[in-house]
Amino acid sequence: MSRVSLRLWDPLVRLFHVSIAGVFVANYFFNEAGDDWHVWLGYYAVAWLAVRVVWGFLGPTSARWSDFWPSPARLRAHVRSLIDRKP
């Protein structure tokens, strides 16, 4: 059986997820309120969030907000495939 490569997220979305995870881990060490590192990491997270919101409108189909929630028909088809145990 051959394996098929399927890209679900584009590089910007992957970088966003890794960056936000990194900010959360870094803030574990810099968790003093008012600490300069804590504040700058918060600004970094907000900047990435703003980029991601804009990318949700301008990016490729898989990164768009319109593709985020499935339509009722797509949801029914997905649930049916789960029940039928089909990929």
C-alpha cells in the first residue's frame, strides 16, 4: 500500500501554531506580571494572532475561515463515513 502525502496546513499556519506554542512555553518561565519578557511575549502572540486572522481571509482555501466549520452536508457526510468506517 502506498502512502499519500496530504498537506492540511500551509507553512504560515504551521509557523503560527509553533510560535503560539513557543510563547506559552516561554511564558511558563517568565510569568511575573509586569516582567518585560512576559509583556513582549504577549505582544508577539497578539501580532501572530493578527496575522492569522488576516490570513484567514486572504490565505489558501485550507487556511480560510470559510473552511473552518463544515457545512451541514459535509458534517453529515463525515459522520456517515465514521459510522461506515470508511476513510
